[in-house]
Amino acid sequence: MAKATLAIYGIKDRNRLEYPAYVHDHNLCLMQDGKIVQYFQLERLTRRKYDNRMDLFIEQLVDDKVLEVPDDFDLVCVNDFVGNSFISENGRLRFEADKQSDLLFDLPLASAYFQCDDWKGKEIDAHLCQHEIAHICSTLPFYGEFRNNSLLISFDGGSSLGNYSSFLFKDGKFTHIEHGWTDLGYVSKFFNDNSFTFKMLGASAGMHCSVPGKLMGFASWGKYNPEIEKWLVQNKYFKDFWNRGDEILKSAKEHFGIAATFDTHDSFMQHCAATFQRMFENAVMQKLETLQHKYHADCLYYGGGCALNIVTNTKIVESGLFKDVFIAPCCNDSGLSIGAAALLERKKGNKIIHHSPYINNIGLGELHGVISDEVVVEAANILLQNKIIGVCNGFGEAGPRALGNRSLIALANSKELAQKLSMEVKKREWYRPVAPIMLKINAEMVAEQRVTTLARYMLQDFTIKPQYRECMSGVVHANNTARIQTVEEENDNPFMYRLLKYLSDNHGINALINTSFNVQGEPIVHTKDDAFRSAKQMDLGALVFNNQLITNESF
């Protein structure tokens, strides 16, 4: 058997003592012969959202056999713009690589040392994987080998040599096209480093990890305005007005003659958010159109945190620029270790096995719950009473979005129920939508657009046909769209497929609300204890754990 591959994204921030948020979402992946054996996002175990303290926990995980590291393995570490090194708390796992000036898919050699107990240690074979390369390669376990004549793009808040990079994969070779901070840097900062967008959402500096999804959802309540765009450009997007919010409002008064306020119910702020979103979309589309004019690629592989902007993803799909678009469910930093491990396994000649998104498994042990018809029917009956059910089945999803295994579900036909779930149960802002989960056949019936593979991972939105908007009112957003997740066949997610099919066949219900099983500010639940504690705290109607239904009297 060939050596396993251990991949770590655990690069440290500039300030080691305070662990600030320049670098976040530490994660780890162990692969063997092209298959993911173990993977986890650190936040799921520590219960600290966006946790960036891998160095403090990895030794204990190994000692406790939670992370089952084999005797012999290759190590690959993912870097960032803040550096290349990784060292565990007591120095028992150390990694050091030279700074790279070129973006390389061949994984440059690095030096590493691993001490598995108090007495035995050794040098291990190690490689550096650059941040943007790992983002692109996170698609491999979910879509397979790159198709010939494809554009490979990483677009992120910040990587190792820029926030944007592009490559062409053709005839088995990777050709670097361009990278840097300038071409698309200004639009990515709308979401992670802009005083105006933060203030309109009531956020503060350092909260960049939570702002992107909020801004995208808030933007749907407004309308793009070219005059607002001109005003933003003239004022350099008010990027650095962190302690000068009154100057932003004064400028709006002078330019538009309105008395705006930093209130999410203020229509001017909604239109500003919509304008920021449109500018982002236009910049991405212009870049893709320019690249396609020159390279005429068949497919697009797209990674980085910006690939979570589903409105832009939909525009890419609908543009017809590419025959297929591939985005991993963990396209943000949570999937970096997966991409690095997959690339090294590929380099070693191993075929990458196709994986479902349900691979977040460290700390869970073996789970073998059997689904019964009785549980499906009982769960359906609880939902039909307008109650909310938490689902914690099997392994968790890779990435930031719940896809049916760590979800809160409810009927999708009531705005009131959706608001209760989002605002009262999850403590989210009023303007943020919840998404539906549907059988693919039903999604194709209700959506105006073609339902692509991206919908499996909740990475595309769809305009809902007018005749279905009332029966899906809880999940149709202000602009008549819904971020549908599809389940195509039973193997995709056995419990959710059977529940959705029962409700569709017997009650004519096409969709359920599907939102992540967590309270605002907390990571998605991971273990049984997490699920029971959160179910009790949220006062849910029931919990489905490992395909067994537990009523709220037993929490």
C-alpha cells in the first residue's frame, strides 16, 4: 500500500497570541489511494467559529487517536499570504518551506519533522501547496479529474501571491495565465474589507468571515443604481471610513438629497448593497469574458471564497461561456486541505475517488443508523404540524453549508414559519433568506432556469415560476429567487431523499426549508452531544439523529 497523504491548512496569523482573523477555517485531510479517510474543520470540534488554532489541537488529536495518523505518510501544507510555516504547540509536528514566487501545481518540496510520541521522531517527506492552487484542486474529489481545455480560477479574499489567479489546463499541462491583487482585488474587498458595507450591515472590523453571506442576502432587497455606482467609484467605495460613518451619510445627503441611516430597513442602504453586488458580478463576468475571448475553454473550475457568491455563479452558468462549471461544496478556506491532499495524491499517480460532501468525520466514529419507513412518516407528520426538525445524520458536510446531514428543516410554504426559524430559532437578521431542499425532478418543475450540478451543493440560485411562489413562500427571496439544493437519487442522501419523496408523493409538498443546524455565531453541530444540546436550546419539535427520531420530550 502506498503512503497516505496528510494535508493541513494551519498557517498562523501575524499575531500568534491573539489569533486574529486574517487566516481562518483551519482544516485537515488524510487521504489514502485517492480516497478521503479523515477530514475535519477545526471549528466543528472546538465549537469556535472560523477557528484558526490548529497548532494548539493537532498533537492532542493524534495522542487521543481521534486523528489516526499512519506510521508513514507524506505531508503537504497549504500556505497563505502571511507565511509558509506550520508548527504544533510543542513542536512535535513542524513544517517549513521556501517562499514561492511562481504558482506551481507540481508541489515544491519542503522540510518537515514529526514526533509521534515522547521518544521517537523522524524527518518526513513534505510538500508546499500554494493557497490558490489548493482552492482550485478542492474540486477534484467531487467532480473527478480536470477536463481537457478548462479554465482553472481561484478568487478569494487573499491567497499566497494575490487574491485572483487563473490557469489553463490543456493536454495534461497546467499553464499559468495571470495572478495578483489588482484586477479583482477591489471587488473582493466589498465583502471582507470595506467600511461602508460593514456599517450598512451593523458589522465591525474583523468580522469579514460573516459579512459576505449577509451582504449577498441583503443586496436582494435593493435595486442596482448606476448613479450610486458613480458615487461609490468617486469616493473609492468608502473603503477606509471605519470611524467616519457620519461622513458617508453626509456625502449621501449632498449627492442624493436624502437623509440615509445605517439601518437595514433603509431603502438607500438596500440599493447600495445591490449596487455593490452588481459591481462584483460585472467585474467577474468581464474577467471571464476576456479570458474566454483569448482561450476558448470548454469548462470552468472555480474555487476560493468568492465562489460562494451564488448570484454570480448563476450569471456565469447562464452566460453560456462554458459547457460546464464546477465548484466544490468546500470552495472556501474550509476545503484547502482537501485540495492539497487531492493534488499530492494525483501527483503520486492515484486516481481521485468521487466523494459525496458528507466527509466531515473526525470525532464521530462509525455511524450505521438504518432508515425505517416509520421514521420517515413520523418525521413528515411532525413537519406537517408546522414544527421544526433538526437533522444530524452520519458524517457532516464539507464546507460552510448544510446539505441535509446537519440541517434544520421545516415546511417551505409559510413566510411566518421561515421567519420564526431564521430569526427566533437561529437568531439571524431579518433580511437573510433560508433555502429549500428539493428532489431534482421538483426543482426542474418550479425553476425557470436549467438545474445544474451546482444545485447539489447549494451553489446556484433560481427564479421560481410565478405559480409556485405561494407554496414556496418561506424560501422565495425578495427578488423571487431561491437557493435550491437538489437531491437527485436515494444514494445522494438516503434520509432526505425518502422524506422528500414521501412528502411529494403523499402530500404534494415540493420543498422543505433547509438551513444549517446552528445558532448565529456558532459552528454547525457535529457530534451527538452538539445536536442534543442545540435541539433543546432551540426548542425544536424533534431531532433525527443517525436516522432515528427523537421527540422533544427526550432532549
